[in-house]
Amino acid sequence: MQLHIPTMFITIILFCLTQAVIMGCGAWRNDRDGLRTAAIGLCIHAAGFVLLVSRGMIPDVLSVVGGNALIAFSASVFGDAVRTFLCLAPRRQLYWGPPVLLAVAAACLMGDIQTRTILVNAIYFLQYLLIALDLLRQKWDFPRTGRNMMLSGLLIALAVMIWRAAAALFTPGDVAIYLQSTPVQVWSGLVSLVAQILVPSGFVMMAKERSDERLVLAAKKDGLTGCWTRGHIEEAARQEMERLVRYGHPVSLIMIDLDHFKDINDHHGHAAGDAILAGFADIARTSLRTPDILGRWGGEEFVVILPASGLAEAVSVAERIRTNLERHLFPGDLRATASLGVASCLSTDDWASWLARADDALYRAKAGGRNGVKVEDVEFGYAPLAGGQKNVLQLSWRADYETGQDLVDRQHQTLFGLANGLLKALADGDGTADIRALAVSLLAEAEAHFRDEERILRQGDYDLFDRHRERHTYLLGRARNIYNRFVEGRIDETDFGHYFVWELVVQHVLVEDRRAFGAAAPLRTESPARH
């Protein structure tokens, strides 16, 4: 293929200048994304090619030394632009080093084109390699199409540099005359043109992708507190609920309401109220793990989604948030407290039912004097483990849990006792065999209880009897599946214990059974005969 090399170089020059104008117009006043610096680098790159294509019209020293030094300098500037985009400190020691080294070496090797070509391409190679490594090492939280386009161009350029250095080493005649249309010169020039298109175009796309992601993020974040908005919270909740159903990973919800917030606005002004809202968000964030999701639900209400957390962990987090807020002194010597409601998601929940239970717990926290944590109608306490080294959460039975059916209530209390035994075994780190034995006993008791319960409800002409029986079938089937996965080592003790204690026992007893016996026709009380 016979192509005119100077014409190809002029094409590269025009493309560099066009891209520089595009980048510069979009970011001349604000170089946050490095586009302005990249535009300057492209202009320098174009200037280097102007000197190279002028070979024979200007002194060779100026063309060879100046052209190659400018191209090396443009790579330094472009690398600085990439590091600006990535929010990395510039490599000042490598900013001037390569172009100065290349200029000195090229001047000393004017009579040795073979060595000069190898050295020039080696320096270019190292510069481009550093840019590629910066792009690869960075953690990306937005689409990578632009980055991948840039990397493709850089890899092509690196391949061309290896090719030209190898040609200089093994077939020096192909690069002896720079503007001669040899196969090496033609093909390396064409491939370089492709790289020249991909790299700056990828940079522009990369900046656009991050800008788009920032806009999406801004729409999902509350401007005052930096918390996620309601829409994002609902989306995250649905994702976590799907994980619960699919993998058995528990997820809990905390609803938070700042106490007497209206009084703060009325007596101290909205600026003070805003400071407390923003300050509370910071306090809550320091009390949470990285995967936890903090959102502003509206006004002075916040929500927290706790992935892979059962009620015990959620209560601990809620109490930590409450305590940290209570101790905090806001500007103007103001203090604030909060009421918190905690609910753990059921595998049969939808978002509305899960949220309603957390909201009900929040209501009870406010009705109980505020500045407290309440769980979805579950009474619990703490009991010391053997040795007294730590306390373990234990379920407490209350009279208002009773359904009025002696047999059912006694079975419920037995299930609570077995669940407490399982909680202790899990907290004490008992062997898997002991935990499995307790789970088998609990499962057998639940199965017998469900049979008795269905017989009693059928007598009471309960309208939703079929639905309640299906719920029993689902719970037992899922319990066996969770148990088998635990035995196989596919889920951990936290996920295993959460299902058996909180969903199979607590939430079914306190939610489903209370609803069922409250809605059924008056039933004859049965004695607690053993089954």
C-alpha cells in the first residue's frame, strides 16, 4: 500500500487540533475532569507532528529533537490530564523528565537512526504504559465504555511502539528515511491514527459518563443531608428483599424520627433545624457499616436499610445511633434525640408491609416517651452466657402475645424457649452438631404446632384458612432448605439463625398467628394435650 506519509501526518495534526478545540470549549473555565489539560496536550502533540512533517524544510535537529521532545511532552501533559480526571496527584518528577531525556538523547544520536528510533519508542512506551496503568488501577463507580476506549487506543499505540522499535532493530532500512512510504511507516502510521482517534475520544466519553453518573447520583441524593432519596431507598429495599428470598440473607429496616423537631425550627429557626438534620446524617453514617443504606424519608424522618443483618444486629445499630445522637452537641448548644423503630423483613413481605411494621415500631417508641428504640412488637432482654463474658439477646414472652387458645399459647411459649436456646448456642459458638440438633427440635415442634393450629382454625371457620395453611407449608419448606444449606456450608450461622428464630418463630407467632386467631370465629379452648 502506497500512502503519502506527510499527508497522513497532516491528518493527525488536524485531528488533534479538532479534538483540542472540542475539549477546550467544553472545559476551558473548569478543568475538574482534566479536559482542558488534555486539550493542551493535544495541541502540543500536533505541534510535534508539525515539526516532524517539516523534515527537509527546517533543520533536521529542530525536526528530530524538537518534534520528538514535543510529542514526549504531550504524553506527559496528557498523563497529567488523566490523573486530574482520576483525582490523583500529578507525577511532577515524570512531567519534564521524559521530554528532556528524549531531547538530549536524540541530539546525541543524530547520526545513529537505529538506536535513536529504539530509544524514542522506548520512552514513549513507558509514558503510555503509565497512563494505561493509572486507568486500570482506579476503582470505577460509573460506566467504563470511555475508559475501555482509551485503553484500546493506548494498547494499540504501545503495540506500534514495540513494532517500530523491533523494525529499527531487525530491519533498520524500513525506518531509515522517516517520511518514506515503507510498509512499516505506512502501517504503523495508519494504526497510530486509529489510536489517535480512540484515546482522546475515549477521554471525552469518559468525562461524559462520569458527568451523567453525577447527575443521576444528584437526583438520588438529598441536597441538605447527602442521604439517599426515597426512590433510591425503595429500589435498594427491593434488591435486598430479593436477596433474602433467593439466598436467605436477612435484611432489617430502621425508621428514625427526630424528636420535637418542629419545636427546634419554631424556637431556633430553620437554619438551626437544617444544621441538626445534616449533623444527624453525619452521626448516623459514622454509626453504620459501608454496605448499610441511609436515606431521608421526608422532613425529619430517616430510614436505614441494613443488609445481611437480623433483628439483633439492627437493634444494636439503632441503639448506637440513638446514643451517639443523644451525646452530640450541635451549634448553639443545641441537643437532639430520636425515636427509632426496627423491623426485619419476612421472605413473604412486600415493601409496604415491611415498612408498616417498622413504622408501627417507631410509633410505639414515640408513644413510649421518645428517645428510644422499639422492635416490631417483640419483647426481648439479655441473658449472660456461660462464664458471663457477654450477654445474648433473648426473647421474652408477654401476656398480650396470647391468642386465648391454651394449646396454641403453650406451643408458642415452647417455640420461644427453643428459639432462645438456639440464640444462645449461636452466640456461644457451640459446635455445628449442637446447633443442628437444636434446629431439628425447633423444626419438629413447629411442624407439630402448625398441624394443631390448622385443626383449630378450621373449626373456627377462618376465612383466610387456606392462605394461612399455605404460609405454614412455605415456612416449613423454606426452613428445611435453609437447614440443608447450613449443613452444606452454603450459608453462615447468622443467616441460618435469623430465619429459624425471627421468621419461623417470632414473626409468624406475633404477626400471622395473632392476625389469624383475632379474625377467626370464637373458638373452643383446647387443653394442651401433647401431640
